[in-house]
Amino acid sequence: MQRSAAVGDLIRLLYNRQNAFTFPVRVLLLERDAHGSWVDQFRGRGGDEEPIRALEHYARPLVLQSLSKDALWQIMRAIWPSSIAPPGRSSMLSRLKKIDPNGRALLGALFSEALARSVELDDNIMWDYQTIIRGTLEREDQTRWAPVGVTHIEKEVLAVVTLLGGIDLSGRGEAVPTYIRERIESSDFDFGRFSEMVGMPAAEYLPGLEPDLIGELYVLEHILRDVQRGRRNRAARLIEAAWDHNEVRVALDFMSRAVSDFPLHLAWSQFLEPVRTARYGSRSWLSFAPNLADAFEESGNAAGLRALLSSVQRLTKDKAKNPNLMFAHLRLWMIAESLITLLLRFGLVKEAHSVFDECCRYKHEVTEYNFLPVLLMGMLAGAYLQTPDEAGARKLYDSARAASKRIHTHPQLRKFLNERLKQLGFDPI
């Protein structure tokens, strides 16, 4: 993904010289997802697309399955130091299964290394892959980066570059972000030290930190460290610089993966602050907000959902500066749906109803035709039926009647709501 444009150039070169080959040539692309912004960069534009399109019938994705137990065990044994007797095979594989049900090779290797470094090999020690990867990053910092004098500027550059999936400095691609250019021209930045950090030469091209799980957690930990040390503005500038340079890469290539891998990380509080880019204002950030909400709902991160909802609420109030006001109101109800669904899953009916009432206070003409409030009223009615709670049901009815005066719903949706209210013994609205 980090070199998708260069790989596209390579394939076009091979395609144009195919008659010179006496044997077939195949290029194997290894990537976590078959879709993403990297695909467009890989294909190119205009006439550049034609060779790639001509070959795409060969390029159906081959989805790799989880490794077998035998393969995982071989990886873990290869990492394990020969001077220490390992725990039994079944014990290690069982513990790894709890940490990573997907059976990924990287986590098998990192778990084996972390376990070997552990003072105790006690089965009661709690492990998770975030803790394991954090330990790996700390060892990298202490054993490789600190001895060569890596600076905070170089760590900042690595965080931004990883957010963006790599930066081309050759001048043949996109313009280098001002944020990056100012730092690499600083006396505190050295390309040799940066190369040591990423484990490969870095001159005309600055790669992000790989593999992706390690790079994702590095960025989240870097942001969190700034916030915890009272440097929230510095963290905000870093995130904004990446968004402003390429919001698609930040949102779809980095954040969509990172929030899936680390949905409970504390750094998300900073990423949930609205970002306005020079081109689209807050629209790009609002477009991605429901993806974050889905990940938080799935992982049970109610705090993350509340913070996300609060950020969108602020945008709905910002009428003077926000040209995407209508879009913000639509997103408000989508995120409210995720939070209300999660709270109902926890059995917190009154808290869920409070969120609903709160969102009803944010009025905009577009919400008069929004079906989500009606569906949420139906969900809440069903929750009160299961409680049962007559006082809560009465409060819901009052909310529904008040909202019905300004929400012009489709007849079928109104029928759905009235069926729920009828079950509660209330008159239709």
C-alpha cells in the first residue's frame, strides 16, 4: 500500500515490454485489504489505467486463511530462545488463541518473544495483543532508537508518515506537506536515524512504520503521550496536518484499520476532535464518523461513542463556520443510533432515552425527514416493554408526540412507531 503508485509504474513497464519476455511474469501484491485508496493510486489515471485494467482479470484477490496450529507453533518455536525451555505446545497455542483468534503470524512471533522475556511463565498472567505490541515498541525505542539519538522531531515525522502511509520526497508525486518539510529541514532531523527507525533506507521516500499493527499502535501511543504530557495542541496539529494533506489515506487506509484493531485505545479521544481541511471543511471528518461509531459499538466503547457524539453536537452548533451543517445533523442521529443501541445492550434504558431526548434538541430542517428518530423511538418503546417501566414509557410517549410534530415520516415508519406505542397502551400519534 505504501508503494502502490510505484508498483503500478512497474506493472505498466512490464506490460509495455511483455513481448520481450520468453516466460510469464507475475507480480504478487501482499496487502491486508483488497480495497482502499491505494487501489486508485495503483491504477493511475487516464491512459495509465489501460495496462492495469487489461491485466485485472488475472488479479482476483486470493484471500489467505489463518495459519494452522502447526505453522503457528513453528513460528513461535523459531522465535523462542534456545537457552530457555518453552511451555508446552498446547498451552502456548491456547493462550495465543485467546489473544488473537485470527491466528496471525506477527502476533504469534511477538507473543512468543514477549513470553520468553517475561519473568514468570504463569498461565494466570493476562495478555492482550495491545500490551504485547506496546512492549515491542518500548524495546525498539530503548535498544535501537535511543542508542543512535533519535529525536522527538523524528518521532513526530514517523507518526505523520505512518498516518499517511508513506511520503514521496522525490518531487515526482504529491507535494510534501509543510508540516513534514519544516521538520525534515530542521537540524534535529537526520535521515540516517530515521532509516534506523523504520529498518530500511529513507531518502527520496519516507516509509511509515510497518507491519501495520505496529505502525497503528505507534501512532496512537505517540498521540496519547502528547496528550498526557499536556501537549494536546501539538497532537492536534499533527493529526490536522495529515488530514489536510490526504484525508482519504488518513480515514480509509489508517483510521479504519486502527479503530478495528485498537477500538478501546485512549488516544481516540484526540482523533474524535473535529478536523476541518482546507478543501472540504469538516465534511471528510463527518463522513468517517459513522465508521468510528460502528467500531466503538461493536467493541462496547461507550465512552468513545459519547465523545464522538459530543464532537458532532459541537459542529451542529457552529452555524457560522460550518458549511456542512446539514450533514452534521444527519451524522448526529447516525452516531446517536450506535450509542443508544449499545446502551440498550447494556440494559441502560433511561440513559439511552436521555441521549435520544438530548439529540431531539438539535433542530434542523433536514431532521424533519430523518427516519432514524422514529426507529429509535420504536427501539426505546420495545426496551421499556421488557423492563417494564410505566413512568419511562410515559416519558417516551411524550417525547414521541413532541417529535412527531416536526418529523414528517413515511407512513410505514409512522405505522411501525404507532404499533409499538399501542403495545404500551398509548394513543397513536
